[in-house]
Amino acid sequence: PYSRTANQIVEELHTGLEKLGISEPFVFMGHSYGGLIIKAYAKKHPEQIKALIFADAATEFQFEKLPPMVSMIVDAGKQRFKQTGPMARAGLVTAEQIPIDSALNRNFWTAYQAALARGSAYDAMYNELDLIHTSYIHAQLAKPIDKPVLVISAENSFGAFAQIPNMPVEESNKVWVKLQQSLLSVSANSKQVVIPKATHDLLLSAPEALEKAVIGFVKGL
């Protein structure tokens, strides 16, 4: 649950793939925060990468570029994680209270709820946000990678957070468009697919379009 930097997560992923015996080269897809992780992986282990797919992915220092309200909301969420960890350890968060993400296969619901009833899950989420500036640095590339890159972007990314009071959806989306375009600089061999009307939770808002973009790209490799 601690030291949740991009490099730490990269090494855990690297070790896990080795122990599972999954052979390289890898095609990694990173959604949201996962975009930082796959960039950091490509930086540390470039020889193991075949291609990267960014699915409405995070970019370095994005909260400093988005409207201030977004940072305030993220900070509020971070504090909730900090408070929920001790509550879970005290037995005040139970598995039955955890809502199910409808994109998750039913076979994993029980495990998902059990995981999010543990204090360590909230410690980890707090730690990831607390150390995100370190992860930004870990994900920064000195030069473009020599690998194919697909950037999949949601046209209405912040529509996923429209229910949050005072969320500046339109203003945030305008900044997000530029942040998504900046991911094209990860490689000289990059292309972008923008999914109309999709929101940040691509698996929920545009599963078929996401699947089509990913499979088309991978077949093209």
C-alpha cells in the first residue's frame, strides 16, 4: 500500500509478468493513471515493448493545467481515501457496501468487493495521489520511443464526472483535448482515435468503439 510511485508499480508488473512466464514483447494499454505506468515501463524496459495504447490516459502535470476546481476535487478524494483506510481497518467498511462496476465480469465481483473493504486499498490509492508528482517524473521520456503508439481519447471525458457539483466539464474537456494530443509525441509512429460522445470511463461509455480501436490497432502490428 505504500511507495506507490510509477517506478514501483512498473517493477511489480515486471516481476509479475516474469513469474507468470508471459513472454515479451508486450502491448500495454494504460487507462487514466495507467497511462503514466506504461510510459514509465517503456522508459525502464524499452526492449520489452512492442506497442503502447493510451486509453484516455493521464499525462504529466495534468492537474496543474486543468481548471483549479479539478485539483480541489482530486484533493478532496485523496482526503477521503486517507480517512477511509482507518475506517476499513475498524470494520466500518464492509464488502456488501462496495458498489459493483458494471463493466466487471460477475465472476470477480466477490473478490472486487473484498479487496475494496480492506484498509490497504485506500492507503494505496491515497499514496498514489500523494506521490503523483514523483510518478510524473518517472513517466517523462527524454526522447520519443521507437514503437507504435495508439492514443484513444474520449470526446467528452469529463462528462463522467458531471454529477460532481460545480465540475467545469466544458472547460476541462477543452484542456483535456490538448493533453491527449500531447501523447502523440510519445512516438514518431503514433495515431489518435477520438471516440464521439465517450466519457472517461471508456469501458462503460463506449465499450464497442474501444474494442474496435484496440483490435484494429493490434491486428495492424
